[in-house]
Amino acid sequence: MTLAIVACAILLSACGSPPKKSSTATTVTTSTTSTTLAPQALCPLTGLPAPGGVVPQRPALAIKIDNYSLGPTPAEARPQSGLDYADVIFEEQVEGSITRYAAVFQCRNAPALVGPVRSARWTDIQMLSELGHPILVHVGGINPVLDLIEQSPLVNVDLIDNPQLETEPPGRYAPYDTYTTTQQIWAAKKSLTTPPSPIFTFSKTVPSGEAVTQIHLDWSGTSDIYWRWDASTGTWMRFYNVGSESDPDIVPDVLTDGVQNQAQNVIVQQVNITYGPWFENSEGGLEAESHIIDNSGKAYVFRNGKMVVGTWAAGPSGTPTKFTDHAGNVITLQPGRTWVEIYPNIDSVVVTPLTPPTTTTTTTAASN
């Protein structure tokens, strides 16, 4: 695919800024005294200083967000709302090779609506169980999936059964018109007071890796995704090809508040995806099941303009996925937001290396 270079205006979300203070204990020395300051309280899912110096006593909150669009915005699900306040975003494949998000909040409330909220999937249990007992907010789902969610560690909040927690803003049409707020959900589950354990290892020290400027994940015609490194913001900025393979039209992935989707870290976690046995829609689309719990595979970790290639390994439900390099060392992340791409292990991850003067893209072979 020919890659287009697109100039765009980039807005940086406040939560994406790296912390300005160290997360370790600091010794302040004067001519007469020496004082040791206590370590800062860090958000468990970002490694950033907690708002007000206190980690909120509440579980992770995962909201299923639609990502279907056939053309330039506004159309169907895009532009979405609230993603720029999430700590972690998981992107999963569903039927038809389209993608959906599980936007995970913990340290901060989104100030306005989050959505559009859509239905649950079997993969949600596989992705989110590492967060302990997270709240999962969704709008329905097929009966076999709903039964499995009820049996899982996830706290099930189906907006069909809780209409008081949903809002239908003007200008949206079904099924892309269901929204909620993080404040409403946490207030409805105020008896849950246990924050999640960290699932990543954070460090400001950048690991060795290949310098790259772009990541290309061609999921489908509706999810042809580009991530581009922006050194001025210290983030990977997200784009979509809304054209074709022969005539690409690469545009910024911008939310309703004008902020472009971005992350300090992008993890491409290649997984085995199977289809069925259940139908997800009336058109015969089979349930896409991404196998994560008690599995492993190839991983690509992108941070600070670098790519580290390694492996991921997930244990039983409730334990975090481990990302290690080829030497077996844990791959650390930059404090900030992390976007996890649950990507098919039969597809290729295409990167553009920072190796002037060549501009040829290289394809990293997929793990089978």
C-alpha cells in the first residue's frame, strides 16, 4: 500500500503529558538539613502521579465503544467521545474484521459523555480479566456471551437493564446514540472500592529498539489504521485511511472535542483469533474470539519513537500479561496512556523505519 504523508494539526490531551516529578523517593539536601520526601502516589494503569496525590478507591471501568465508519466523519460511530480521558484502550476485532474499543478508566473521570456504547463480546473477558474485577459497561450482547460475562470476574453493567445510566444526545441515530458518563457508573457501583493492580511496568528510561516513524495495521476497509510518532508531543498519533489501497486518504482520528487519538505507548499483541460457534448478527457474522488467557505470542511495543520486538505471555484470569524482549527482559513503558492492539497473528505489522535517506517501508513478518 502506498503511504501518504499528511500534514495535520495535532492537539495534545492533558492526560497524555509525562509526569514532571519522579515516582521514586526524593532526597532534598540543604547546607544544614536532609529531608526525604515520600514517594508519589501513582495511577496503577498509567504510572502518572494520581490526581490530588491520591489513587481513587474504585475499580477499573471498561466501556465498550463502537468504531465502525464507512467514510469521512461524521459517519456512524466516529467521532467518538471520552477516549482522551481513558488510562488504557484495548482494540479488538469483531465480526467482519471491524474493530471495537474497551476504554478503561480509573484515575480520572471523563468530564462529559463517553460513547457510543455498544454490545459485549467474548473477547472482552479475555482482555479485561487481568484488571481483577473491572466494571464492564455495554449495551446487550448475544445470550451465550452475556452468560459467560456473568460467570467471569467482570462486573456486568448492561445499559439495556440500566436505562437510567444512559443518555441519547441529539444528532446521533441508532445504534450509535447510546452514551453514558464515568461519574454515573462509579456512583452506581460505589460499594466497589478496590483499585486494579498495575498491569504494565513503567520507566522513563527508553529501552533499546529500532527507531520507527509509523506503524500500519490494516485490519479492514473500515479499520485501516496508522500510528505516527510525533516527537513534539511525545506521543503516537492515530490516523485512518478513509480512501482505498490504491488511492489512500489518510486523515487524523479526531474525537468530538477536537483532540486527536494518541498514546505514549502502542502495543501490538498478536493473538490467535477463531470464529464461532455463535452468530453475532443477522447477516451470519460469526463471533470473533481472541485467545489471550493462558496463551502467548509475538508482541511489538512502541514508545518514544522506538520499536521493541518480543513476546507476550498471559497466565490465568486475574494475572497481568507480561511483555518481554528476546533476552527475556520486561519491556517497560513510558508513563502515560497505553493503546493495546489485539491484532490477528496471521496479519503483518508494517513499520516505517527512521533510516534516512530511504523511505521504503519494511514488513515485520507475522507470528503464526
